[in-house]
Amino acid sequence: MTLASAPLSSTAAQEPDWGAARQETLEHLQAMIRMNTVNPPGNELQVARYLDSTFKAAGIETHLFEPTPGRGALVARIKGNGSKQPVLIMGHMDVVGVERAHWSVDPFAAEIKGDYLYGRGAIDDKGMLAANLETMLLLKRNVIDKGGTLSRDVIFVANADEEQSGEWGMGWLITHHPELIKAEFALNEGGRVRIVGGKRLYVAVQNTEKVPHTVTVTAHGPGGHASVPLPGNAILRLGRALAKISDYREPVQVNATTREFFARLGAVWPTRDERAAMADVASSDPRRIQRGARILGRTAVFDAVLRNGISATILQGGIRSNVIPTDATATLNIRTLPGQSIDGVVARLKKVVNDSLVDIAVTSRGTDAPASDFASPMFAAIQESARALDPSLITVPYLSTGATDSARLRVWGIQAFGLLPFPLNQDDEERMHGNDERIPLASLEFGTKLVYGAVARVAR
Ligand SMILES: [Zn+2]
């Protein structure tokens, strides 16, 4: 597939040689997929070294770190003229494990079958690393080496340990080398370019995310021999509490990001009742918002962006089949909307459960981060880049229900945006962390152009 791309009127920048760039991006991605970086243990250092030597060969400044044996961090930088603050493009080198028996190909062979490249990490997140790497190489060759300038430094970061704790990843870099990665804007994973009905429909740019917390619900009761049933049985008490929680839903809350998301998406959405519901949710009329939310709420992923979400995840209680335990606990994973208090959610749950022998406690709290500004030059650059590639594509700001490294950056004062730049349909997107993960070759090319176009624009 050939893709239209409007020329960039950047300083000295002509359109890159996309035929050569397409092949080069593919080869880098294949090389990185073939390095097994399943975390744990990670072993990301091999990919960091590969990136280091690739950048060095191109004459780009690099900083290679080994935060702990076998783990790697790589920072590369192309200098601008300093008139604007740097922009950071980032990706993680580790991948999640595979259920080998469920794959139709070797997950680490980077095999091309039909119009797809298969392999663990193809879309999460080595594809983005490859697109970011190619963006750096093209900026160097196409702008700097031709005597052009950039208005800002462009910083490339490849980090480890995103799929586990992050202890050896972005958190480590922020703690140990903040001076190397401080930037005004960052481009990370976390968004999507969605194909619906075979057509590229929208680019969702994540500018904020839900905040994850862990909450336990513990019911207490008298212990004893199971031969004498006790009405205060802790397990049954917990069951009654959970039944009330399962019937309860947090109120609908529309923030600036979700209002804009549904307003813009509603303009192109294919089904009529959902299109109307999106317009309702984006309105400022409370009754219309409730009506729209009822319809959109039938779709779990839409419902999850409209309210604080409560998922039960673990049950514990009892030690033997003939002993009544004195307590039983359920673990809830609660995701609050940005700016919402977890203590407020817990206070409402206590009212709903209304039982003095049931304790509800927060055992771990996520960090709330300010949203990145979707009226910023970075967002505009992504939007222009998308439009140049496909004039029918709309770009929407997006609240993700999952947590990303971008939250750390936002707390630290960087306006981070999440962009998985490869057009994917629902099926291909669901292969992320699943079996037969793959990237359409045309989407790899599109995504590389999208990232390059966005970075070249924001740094011109
Ligand atoms: Zn990822």
C-alpha cells in the first residue's frame, strides 16, 4: 500500500526516502523481536546495545546504562538549536511471556507471513521502538546532515522493565539521570489508531489515565466447628457485602478529555444510536449525559472511561473444610478517574455495604497525575501528521483505563502523550499480550510516518 504524505515545510526537510525507510524499519524491528526480552528476567541489555551501535553508526549521541545486571537503558539525543524545550520519544524493550503452544509461528523468529510480521513485541512495544529509531535516523540524515536545524532536542529513550514493576525502567532513569530525559513533551505507547470495518477511523492520543488502587473488603465473624452453623459466618457475610458491591456503580463523571473524545468520535462513529449517545455525553445537559451514558455503558470499554471502576480480583478465607474462619477477604482493584479521591469511593462503598463487621481499607494507592494539554503543539503536531497521511482520520484525546509510564512523567512536569501509531483492527489489537501477536506491514510503515511527521512538526 502506498500512503499519501503531504510534504513537511520544515527547515531543509524534504520527504525522506520512504521506500528505503520502510525496509530499514522492518529489519530493525525483526532484529529486536529476535532478541528474547521476556520479562522476567528481561535481559533488555542486548536490545539497548543494538540500539546504541545503530545510533553510533549514524553519528547520533548515545548514553547506555545497565541499571542492574542484564537490564538496559538507552538514551540518544539529536540536538536542536535550543529555542524550544526538548521532545522525548520513548518505548520499552521488555515483552510479556508467551504460551508457546498457542502460537502458530515461533514468537521470536520475526517471521513474515502474508502482509504481517509476527512476533512477541511486534505491537507492544518493539514496533514503537522501531518507528522511534527510524524517526531519529531520518531526522539525522534528512535534516541535520543536510544542514537543517531543529527547534528542540529530540531525545530517544528505550527503557527496561515496563511490563513488571518499572523499578529498572523509567523510574530508574528519572531518579538517576533526570538531566538526560527532561523534556517539554513526550510520546509514549498507550493510544491507538483504530481500523473499523476495514477503514482507518480515528487516532486516539492518550493524554490522561485512570489511577489504580488496591482495596480490601474484610468480613469478620465468630470462628468455630463447622458442625454447628453460625449465623455470623464471615464468608457468608463477605458474600452479602460483595453482592451489594456488585449491584453498585459509581456515578458518571465527564471530564474535559472524555467530553472531547466523545464529541469528536460521535462525528464519525458508524452506528446511529451510539453516535447520538456520544453527542449526549459530550453535551453539558445533565439529563442528556445520563441518557447517553446509559447507552454507551453497554459497551464495557466506554463505561470504564465514564466512571470510577470497581473489579473484584482475589478471594481469600478459610483454612479447612470443617472450620468456620473468623475472617474472609476480597481484593478489589479500583480505578479512579483523574482527580477523583479513592477515599471518597471507599466512603461510598461503606455506605452501600452498611455492615459494621465488614472493614473496607485501601492497601495501595496509585498516583494521580495532571492531564496533558490536548490544545498543546504536540497534540496539534500528531493531528497534522495523521491528517497528512489520511485526510479522513480524526484525532481524539483519550483517557486510558490502563496505567502507563506516562503518569510518572506527567507528575514530573512532562506533558506525555500515548500513541500506538499503527492502524489496527480490534482483532489485531487484542493480540497484544496474547497469541500470534503481529503487525500489518502497511501499519508499520504508516506508524513510522505518523511518528516522524509528528516529531518533525513539533521540532521545526
Ligand atoms: Zn507496552
